[in-house]
Amino acid sequence: MSRSFPYVLVTDRKIYPEPLIPYLKKRIPALSPFPAALILREKDLPLETYRALFNKVAQLCKDWRLPLLAHNHPELALDEAIAGVHMPLKNWVLWSKSHPQKAAYLLEKGKMKLPYPHGVGISVHLLSEVETALQLGASYLIVSPLFPTSCKPNSLPLGLTQLPDFIRSSPRSIYVLGGLSWPDPRASQLEALGVRGAVVRSAII
């Protein structure tokens, strides 16, 4: 098992056995390996509710020295203390066109060489989406679902046979999501294929 292969935690408070903040306080310090970054992905929350939760998580991440990324709320990533934002492809298209200067600032963040996802990350599920995401300046990509997952049980997983096509198509870092453990016994295999890291949702429970 690779010791250098990074794991990124993406949150989903609906599946946690207790409220998000106390659960993160309990689980994150105990995770091995320690997360490379955290994406606060709480899609059902309105902006102001999400913002309040994000600020609380940001303080925890500061204490842990854990890079934090917003999800689908790029305005929160304008803070220099925040690593970046992760976005669905269509949402980034719309927001970046409406806020070109702010989008340029976030994309500039992604040009730094750092050992964790930062800047603007974009989710891709089809090979055809990779080129579009790159044209939009994506700092990194999350490809999913890699393996069968409870989050999207009806989605056909890409598997290891299709994954190399995504990696060859992108000069940017590729992270994978879907059906992965923490740590995952396939980490060395994924790393050998050129995967930058794993993104994990439910495996920390």
C-alpha cells in the first residue's frame, strides 16, 4: 500500500450517526492516513446555512492544518485561507461566465504546486467532459464513479479499464471517487495508473 497516496474527505452529514461538527471532531483526528484535504459537500443547504457551517468547519480545519474546499459555492473560496472550490461542470460554466474576475482569481490559486486539490476542481463522469473542463481552466478533476457506490447505485462505474483514458486525456491531476475505502487496498494500483489521489465519502463511517 502506498504511503504517499493522498485521501480527500468529502462530507455528507446525512449519513453520519451524529451531527456533522461533533462527528468530524471525533473521526478526522483518528483517520489514518490523515486527510490531504476536506471538501464540505452539503448540497441541500441554502447558501447562508451552508456559509455558517462552512465557517465552523474552516475553524476546525485551521486547527488541524487541513486544507478546506467549498463545494458549489465559489464565493466562499475567495478567502485566501481556503484552498479552493469543487464544482459540477455545468455550474462552473454558468458562474465563471457571470463572475469572470472572481473566476480568474480562483483559477490562479490552482496554479500553485501543492500536494492536495486546490483552485477549481470539476467533476467529470464522461470522457467527453474532460476536454470541456480543461478548456474552462480546471485545476484538477474528480472522475466518478470509479467503482460501484451506494451514493449513485444506478450509475455505471467506470472501473479500471476506462480510467486510463481519462488520465491520458488530462494534464491536470486526476482524483477518483466512488466505492473506495480509507485506506484502499488498490491505492498502489491507482497510483501506478497515474491517479493523484482518492476522494472518499462514506468509508469513514
